[in-house]
Amino acid sequence: MAIDWMKMKLIKIALIAAITVATLSATAQEATIRKNLGERIPQLQKIDEVSKSAMPGLFEIRVNGTEIFYTDVEGNFLLQGHLIDTKQRRNLTEERVDKLTAISFDALPFKDAFTIVRGNGKRKLAVFEDPNCGYCKRFERDLQKVDNVTISMFLYPILSADSNEKSKHIWCAKDKAKAWQDWMVRDKPATVASCDTAAIERNTEVGRKHKITGTPTLIFADGTRIPGAIAAAQVEKYLVDATN
């Protein structure tokens, strides 16, 4: 029994030593990558994260929150592009960026949005839109076909100064939802009005934080994020998936 106990103790010590060496090695590799890239490329002096990629010998470099690059163990080479898993037919870079930019639906600042309810309103959808966005108008007109949904509309004026003015008039309308749909669906401008429009500024900050660079951007209840205008049938599919 004493011999078995000694063997177990030695195995434990060996495992701890191996883990320590591996940890030190990984730390040293990261330090080398950060040092070399930071010295050679000024834009990479501040690296958010260094981690091993799925491809042996290739490391993922994350900067500016969600920008992904790849490098070797010494930072001698730098790649920008998509890493594809050919066996599983997966775009690993795209999956990684999607995860980094994911938005928790429940964490959205709904106080800074207005709602459009159709049918029983049980299904949930949040949309960031600019009133001067032609794609948004096309999307809104097609969205009329979708029933039993509550749409939280976040005014997101990023296209022009006029976008901001139109957004303010819609936000200050007595019936925001009607003013929005009058403009987007029926080309009827909102009546000029004034009120506290700080919510629009906060929406812009939220959008920048989550890298929302175009409109419309859709966010479903399960966190799925879709950039760009999609057909009503596709909206239906995502709404169904989000509730399953």
C-alpha cells in the first residue's frame, strides 16, 4: 500500500510539473507574439487576446474588440482572412466574429425603442433602422406580412444629418409607431416636433459598441443577428427558430 501511495504521489507531482511547463510555454509564446507584432506593426501594439486557433501552429490575434488576424508562434507572419474547417465545412473566423458581436436580446435598452405589435405579439424582434435607408423601406413594407410579433424599433440614424432630423421627428411624435410606418411604408413625413431625443444618441452608442455598421440590422430573441434586409419568409423562419 505504501508503494502504491508513493507511485500516486509521484504521478501527481509529474502531472503538476507538466501542466506548469505547458502553462509557462503558452505564456512565453503569447509574450513573444505580442512583443514582435507590437514592435513591427504599430496598429498591433494593443492586442486584446492571443489564443491558439484550430489549425496547429496558427494563433488567433484579436484587436479592437472583434477584428481577427492570424500569426505564427513567433509573430513573423500575419494573415487576415477566413479560416475554414474543410472537414466540417465551417467558417471558423465567421463563427468567432459572430460570437464576439453577439447581442443579448434581453440586455437591449428597450426604453430607447418604440414597439409595433401585430396579432398576439408573442414573438419578439428588435430592429435597428435609419429612416433614410432604402433597404429599410423595402424591408418594412415586406415586414407587414409578418403577424403575431412585437417589434422593438431602435432609431439608428447613421447615414446622414437628415437621418438624425427625421429620427427626432418620429421619436417626438405622439404615436411613434404610426409616424414610423407612415414614413417607411407610405412615404408620409412625420410632423416636425421636438422633445428629449437623448434615446437616439444612446442608440447610436449601443450600435457602435456592438459594431452595427449597416441598416437594417435584425436581432431575434435567441440572440441571432442578421445584417441587411431579408424577406418576410426568412423573418418567419428566424422567429420560429428563436422560439424553439
